[in-house]
Amino acid sequence: MEKKKRFFTIGEAAKRCDVATSTLRFYESKGLIASIRTHGNQRRYHAATLRTISVIRAAQKIGISLEEIKDALATLPDNRQPNKKDWERLSKQWAATLDQKINEMQRLRDNLDTCIGCGCLSLKSCRIFNPNDEIAAHGEGPRFLIEGFGDNAE
């Protein structure tokens, strides 16, 4: 006996995944999920697509970009929906990215009250931490926070 496939309207899928319908349309436009169309051209999402939407949301919540998510989902055989084993593999791949983001955030937190190496030369401390705008030779923006070089020029 063949198991009946269950499909959801865009509204039902959005409600089940706690997202806006526009989010599902956006994910679809980016190639992250797919729908089928009814004769009336209405979207229908297979029940398994709800898992993919949940993986996307979980990954976004931890700071993974949509491009990284798309690349990871593309590694699934035959574009199938991710299962538990796939999620474990994908999350391990993202661990290094998360560790880097955690380190950057900790460095930002720990150095918010000091020079960020932006080259502004407008603060009194810039004359101490960045004399003659030496940090500008390393690029634009907050170099101490972006690259962590000089460990905040102490």
C-alpha cells in the first residue's frame, strides 16, 4: 500500500514553520526550497519541505548566511530533504564558522570601550593607539575588531 503524500498550502506551511508567506516565497526565489503548482497555479509544499525550512531557520538563527545554507543543501543527494544524519553533518560543517563568529563577538564585547582601529583620528586615544593613522595601511574600517591584529594595540 502506497503512503499518501501530504502537501501544504503556502499559508499552512508558513504557519507550521512560524514564518511569513513572503519568507517562503523568498526562500523559493533563492532556490532553497521548491514547491509544486496546482492547476490553479497555487503553491503546494511537500511535508518534507517543512524540515528544510526548519533547517534554514535554525541555520539562519546561528548566523549562517543563505548562500552557505544553499551550498550545504546542494550537497544532499538528489536534492532530497535533510534527515537527522544530514543535519548533524551540516551543523558540523558550520561549527568552524560559528567558532569564528563567536571569537569575533567576544573580541568586540571585550574591546567596545577602547580603540577599534578605524582610522578616525578623532578621539584622544587615537593618538595613543593609532599615531599618524598607521592602521590605515592595513585597510578600511575597524581593523582591530575585524582582523584582531595588534590585540587592540595594547
